[in-house]
Amino acid sequence: MNIENIEIGNITKTKCALCFMSNLANSDLVAEIRYRLNNIDVDSVISAGALEQLITDTNELSVPQVISTERPDKTASYLLEGRVCVILNGAPYAIILPAVMIDFLKSPDDRNLKVPFANFIRSIRFLAALITLLLPGLYVAICSFHQEFLPTELLFSILASRETVPFPLIVEILVMEISFELIREAGLRVPSPIGPTIGIVGGIVLGQAAVSAGIVSPILIIIVAITGISSFAIPDYSFGFHLRFYRFLFIFLGSMAGFLGISVGLFVYISLLCNTKSFGTSYTTGLSFVEKVRGSGYIIPPIWKREYRNSFINPKEPKKQSNVSMKWR
């Protein structure tokens, strides 16, 4: 285990620790991170979030490119994979580099579960990410342009529920989405004993009052609630925030051009994701769902088959256990 101390900030001289396993971490990766840390010319850096912005590449989507965590076990597991950890003096978070998209849909608890349960939970998280990003936009697109996709009974039910609503669908859904975000933010800012209460009670009261007043339709309350609950299933706050932000873009695309607008938006979104790199590593690496080669998949195998470290970081020691790990059998 190597720990290198680096001072950042012309005035504060904040101490920063560069941590890595010398026999595992790729030398070029360590050298690149060290170079970026030594070439930061600012007066002060007092938070891990500010340091993250100073050392990561800019990208059009503003997706998170590092993993921030307070958990020592999570940090240790990534170090043992061959990644690099940066710890800023006074900051409660450790920054782990590099990071790819699937890292933000994983939890360190997954590998402690039985394989079927862990893969089921990971599948649910991936579905939650898609719902958070696309569900409101798809609802607007279907109700505005593609009513033929709905069963007749459901279509009549939606039309009947919107008879008393005086606003267009796009205004209706924006009002509820922004209201949900306000409730979420208010729940975070008030004292912790009453924060969850404000979120739950505020959502119930606001939703019921809005339906009773004829401002929104009941089906829209269900859509917004499912979307909000799905956003809470994303383990990483930064990635969840990213999905919540771009959800509004797909709402506008769905209201303007239906499925065509959402398809074009998805094409551009995925193209930009594929073009994004985190310290030389492609952001979409490992999104193959099956861990076929050298530990780089989203769906994990049994623990006795996890023989290789993630190949996309090019560790010095690709193999982390023997072919027969349980030699007692």
C-alpha cells in the first residue's frame, strides 16, 4: 500500500493523500492522477467535491466520473481491484478513480449476498435508472402522439381523469415534477427528525389536493410517484441527480415529437456517453451485463468464479484468485 502526500492550494496548503496498491494499480493511471493533482493552481481546496471538479475531464453530459464514498470497506475493495483513491484532509469522502457507468449502479453489499439475490437487485436498479430517466417523457409522448399504444379502457380512463384539468399535459407534468423536487429538497434541509415526515405528508397532501382541485390527473400522480421512488433506488447520489436533471429534457422531447423526439434524444445521449472517458477509461465499459471476461460485467457470477479484476483499468495483476478457490471441496 502506497500513500503519497500532496499539498493543494496556494493559501490553504491542504494535504491530499494519493493511495494505491503499488503491485496492482496501473502505473500510467497513477502517474496521470499524480500529474493532475500537482498541477492545480488555486488558492484553496476545502472539499472533495471541489477537488473532483478540478481533476476530472469535462464532459457534455456532466456525468460523475469519480466515486465518492464514506465507506472504508468500499474504498478498500476498489483499492484491491487496482484503482486509485484520493483523500483530502478534512473531507469525509474518499474519491476513487477511475469510475465507469456501472459503478454508480452497484452497491458494496451486493457481493455479500447470494448471487441470484444480488443480480436481482442489480436488475431492479438498472430498471429504476431507466424509469427515472424516461418514464415521464414516455407518458407525455404516448398521451400526446401515440394513444394507439394504450388499451381502449385505459385510454378512456386517462381522458376522463383529464376532463377537468385546465392545463396542457406538459404544464401538468412539469408542475408535479418540480413540486416533487421541492418536497425532496425541503426534506433534506429541515432538521432530520421531521424531514422524512415533511416529505411523506407533503407528497400525500399535495397530490390529493391537486387532484381534488382538478389541477392534475390521478394517473399523473402515479407516474410522478413511481419516477420519484425509482430515483431513490440509485445508490450514488451524483448519478441519481444526473438522471433526475436529464429527465426534464426527455419530457420536453416527448412533448414536441413523441417517440421520435425521445429516440433522437436517446441516440445523442448514448453517443455522448460512449464518447465520455474517465482518466482514459471509456465510460460505458463493462455494460455487457454478463461477466464473461476478466471481471468486467454488470451481472456478477458466484464468488468462486470471480477470478479476475476489472480489465478496463489494466491492473498489474489481472488475476485475484486461483481457478479452484475452494480447495477444501
